[in-house]
Amino acid sequence: MALVTNGQGAARLVGTLVNQADDPDRLIGVDVEPTVGSFDVVIADGPIVLPPEEPVTLARDAQMTVFTDRFVPGFRPELRLVFLNSAPIVTTVPVETQTGPYAEVEVLRAPDGDISPD
């Protein structure tokens, strides 16, 4: 997993999730470590459905964007992935630029063009 930033306050979460349970689940949110301060998370097209044993590739199959001016390349924030049925997963992820393996990752601006949460 990684957060790919456009350098303008938006970062797309990339990686692959696999639901190893027998029943479908949903990724319903992400919490970012408190030292980041204010942030917004946008999940395009609603919750991310995780069918049993089928990989879901974030940034291709699902679009989750985090908006904060604190994500700079090299920073490793702690993320808490929140699911409807499963226990949360806590992990740190690197913040990367749109270069190399991440060159094709589309990172969107905030809907109103402003990264502030107000």
C-alpha cells in the first residue's frame, strides 16, 4: 500500500485488499494518525465492496482519496482501515510521488478545489 500524492494536498490510496472471510465485507473508511491534523477522505462511488477471496485493487477497482496538506513524499503516516464486518487494520504507508511505478496513478483534487476541511 502507498499514498500517491499530486503535491497539491491530495493523495490516492493504492494497494490490494483481499477479504479472507466467507462473507462479503466493505471498506467503509480510513482514519489517519492524529499528528496529520485535519484531513478529509473521499470514497468515490460509496463503500468499497470486498467479495470473499477476490483481490480488490485500490486506485483501479476503487478510488479512495485523502486530502491533507501534510502528505509529502517520504512521510509514512499510520492508517487505520475500517471495515463493516472485520476488525480494523492498522498499518503505516509511504507517501510517494506520481513517478516510476506510480506514474499512471490518477490523483484528484478536492471536489471544491480546496484542501481545507472547512
